[in-house]
Amino acid sequence: MTESRLPLPINNEQLALADWQSAGTNATLKLSGHFNAHTLSGLWSQTKKKQQAWLASAGPASQLTIDLAQVNYLDGAGIAFLIDLKHTQAAAGGTVTLENLDPRYEPLIQQYQPIETLFPVHDGNHHAHISLVERIGKGVYELAEDAKHQTVFIGQIASSIGWAIRYPRQVRWNDFINVGVEAGVAALPIVSLVAFLIGVILAFQSAIGLKQFGAETFVANLVSLSIFRELGPLMTAILLAGRSSAAFAAEIGTMTVNNEVDALVTGGIDPIRFLVLPRMLAGLLVAPILSLFSDLIGVFAASLTMLAYQIPFVTFYEAVLKTIHVNDIMSGLTKSLLFGLIIAGVGCLRGMQTGTGAAAVGLSATRAVVSSLILIVMVDGLFAYISYKTGF
């Protein structure tokens, strides 16, 4: 048996004493005195060294008993000292028993049970212990919760739009203009570039196939119909999802992290009307305009491409006029309206759902883009089915 007493005098304060006794796989630590941040400054490390030296010889069957009968006072540092001893013991596979603990300290001890919540173990394979059924269940539950939040948010947006119709002068039109310029005018270069390239690529690829049948003149019909009904609105929506939806989520998410949204609520201001409504209205306005602009750029790029196949502008222009009708243009613009609502709404929703921490804003922006793209594809597929059934 080994014995050691570790006194630590701190001026005129009460001493903190630790009497360590060990024999084989059993050890007893008798604590007495006043335990706070000052009296523990040296006692903590010395006791840990004794414990680690004993654990090295005792092995995983070790059992430590901590007797607290003579402890006069424990503050947060004292509780942390006990928790650290328990954690070291548990990490070695041993057990710890606290004896004669004053009942008033038990709630503090229970706050840190189990100890792993205070000292989490980072395991890259932590999902391996979760069954497939449990993971599927959690995924379905999270999906249902997200769908519920989206439904509630849609109701709030509908209510805010109704309020804007009744009280148009109270809408923050300055924010609407600023957001419209940032999401619309500032997006013209990238939309123009992508639309031009899409028009060139689509014209070349169509001409390669149709040339085998001597039908190059029908490239104008094929390309213009594809761009006006499908590719123009879809590509514009994808660009806006990656650009504007992420920006909305980051802006509102930063305000959420900085408690600015909570400050609006405390001041009696509805954050939906104050932050979300101007962005929703801007999305409604910007998306169709950019989509129509993208259509024109794409068709113009295709007409330039067809010059390489000796098809003049006039022939291409006449073919476009004969192919494109008002229904084709309206179908694309209608989809663009819905895409604009989705892009602005999802971006604002993810921004309002931003959590805390340095990575929260980035995560919200990522979720906004992913959610927007999924919903855009779903709405586009629904429109394809409606067009097939109705001819619209």
C-alpha cells in the first residue's frame, strides 16, 4: 500500500487536501478542505499524476473511491476536478464511486452525466453503430420537419403578400429596388454568357444530327422551341439559385447569427415583411425578365452558329417566327415566375433557419442552393407533364 498527502496552502485560505491510498486494483482518494480555482491550481495536476501512475499498473479492472466527507466547499472548479478524475478513470476502463457527497452538489454532478457529453470522442465511424432502419427513420423525420417548416413559411409569405396588396405604401420598396438591381442587373453578364454558349452548343449539336437528313434548316425550329420553353427559364433559374438564393440565405443568416432578426421581433417588426417580402417581390420581377433576356441571347447565338452552315439570318428568323407562338413564350415565363418564387423563398427560409456558430451561414447558403435546385427540377417536371396533357 502506498500513501501520499498533497497539501496546498494558499495564503490564509482553507487548505485543499488529497489523501491518496492505493492497493492493487483498488484506490481511495480522501478529499478535505476548500476546493476552488485557487486551491486546486497545483493539487489537480499532482492528483492526476498519482492516478495515472496507479492506472498504469492496476489496468482496466481498477476501482477508485473518492471520499468527500471532509469537503467543506465545492465550486465549479471543484466539480470539474471530480469530473476529470472520473473521465480519466472511465477512459482506462475503470470505475469511480463518490462517497459522502453533500446532496447540494449532486445537481452539479448530474449536469455532466454521462461524462462523454463533456468530452465527446470524435469517431469517424460513429454512424456504424446506428442501424440502417434508424438512419432511414431519422432521415424521414428530418424531411417531414423540413416540409412542415416550408409549409408554415409558405403561409407566412402568402399572408405577407396579401398585406402588401392591401397596404402597398408600407412595403419597403427601396429594399425591393436594391435587391432587384443586385439580383437582376448584376446577373446580366453571367446570364448572357451562359445563354450564348447554350445557344451555340445546342445549334451545333442539332445541326450535326439533322445534317445527316439534309434538314439543317430545321435547326432554327428545334433550337428556338427548346430555348423558349425549357432551356432559357431552366438555365436562368439554376444561375439565380447559385447566385441569388445563396446570397439571400447568407444575408439573412448573418443577421440571424448576430441576433438582428431577434431584435426586429423585440421591436415589434415582422421579419417576414421586413426582410423576406422585398426579396420575394424582387424574385418575382427579376426571374421572368432574365429568362426572356436569356431566350433572346440563346436564339441569337444559334443564328450566328448557323451561318457556318450557310443558313442566313432571314431564313433563321422566319423559321423562328413560324415555330414560336405566344403559348410557348407564356409557358416559359410562367415557369420563370414560379422559379423566382422558389429561389427567393428558399433562400430566405434557409437564412431564417440559420443556427449558431462560424459554419452556420455557409451551411445555410449550401442548403439554400441544394433545396432550390431540387424544387426547380420538380416544378419543371410537373410543367412538362402539364404541357404534355394540355399542350400549354
